Amino acid sequence: ASIGGKTAIDHPRAKNLIGAFHQPRLVLADTGALQTLPEREYRSGLAEVIKHGIVLDAAYFDEVERSAAALAKREPETLERIVAGSCRLKASVIERDEQETELRHVLNYGHTIGHAIEAVTGYARFAHGEAVSLGMVAEAGVAERLGLAATETRVRQVHLLETMGLPVREVGEAPERVIEAMARDKKGKEGRVPFVLAPEIGRFRIVFDVPKPVILEALAELG
């Protein structure tokens, strides 16, 4: 989150509705600070790391998979390598689209549904990364149902998220409520909400006008 210059606050109606872009003079990433995080917050941050691999770099996703046990133990050398890779991937997107006019939307994978889940649960039930994890699972289900991605692509995502201790089911809210919250997504254009989907690990595609029944089915599968 320190890379990109986004500053925003949440509103009861939706996430990040009010904000601006303001770039920092310096970003200092001290991986030692990660040792001080509560377990839940640490694992929540890993959701964004996994996201970068899913939509931007298959080799990086493979590396995170191989490093799962070391990441769970917060091994310093592994953290330095994985955090550096994640920062590099995000920065490569920001450099080309600082104010999110097109390419930067890729970083919203899992966030279209994830932000809606946060909103309908009052920003209290799930940490941000937990909601994004659930969003990625649902959006992987959307891609599969649209015929854009193979079942294996969804299964690999779910397995890694679950391995890292992130939630992959049991939202506990009616799918219709989540869809209502999605309609207020700040990324929407003329009432059309964009979905970032992963046809395969390391690739992305932005899709508008996903049929409501497809979204409902993917949300219902979360529970």
C-alpha cells in the first residue's frame, strides 16, 4: 500500500469513495517490522502478495507457492525476497498508470467483490486482506463460469490462499447484498462495474457486464 500514492478514506456506503493521489518522497520497506505484526494482520498482507502473482507474474506466483512454509514462519531472507518482488511488480504497474486510468485496474483483482464484502459487513468482520482473499476466490469462480479460466487456475489460487491461512469461504452475507454494494464501487463507469479476471496464472483481463447470475453463483459458493 505504500507504493502508488493513493490516499483515501472509507465511507459507510462503500470503500475508498473519498481520496486523492499524493506520492511519497521515499518508501522505506523494513521487513523486520513484519515480525511485530499480529498473526492475523500478517496473513492479511499476504493476500496482496498472492494477488500480484495471480494477475502479473506466474513465476512469482510459483515462488510464493514454494515459499509458503518459510513465509508462514516469517523467515527474514524469504520475506526480503518476496516483499521485494511484490514491490517491483506493483511499481511496474504504477509507473505506467499512476492515476488508475486503465492498466492500474489490474491491482484491483479480488477488490471488486472484496470491497463489497467489507462494506456489507461494516468493515468489522474481516481484515482487508481477508476480504480480498474471499473476493479473489469469488472472482476466480466468475472467470471459470464465464469459460475464461480452467478449473485448475481457480483451484491453485484457492489452495495457496488457504495454505496461507486466509479465508476462502463463509462470508455469512446474502449474495444479493454484496451485489448491491458492488453497484456503488468507485471503479464503476456509467453503472458498469469492471471485473479484473485471471484467465490463467500471471495474466489478467478486465471484463465489464458480467451477468448477475454468474456473480450470484460465485458468491453463493463462498457461503
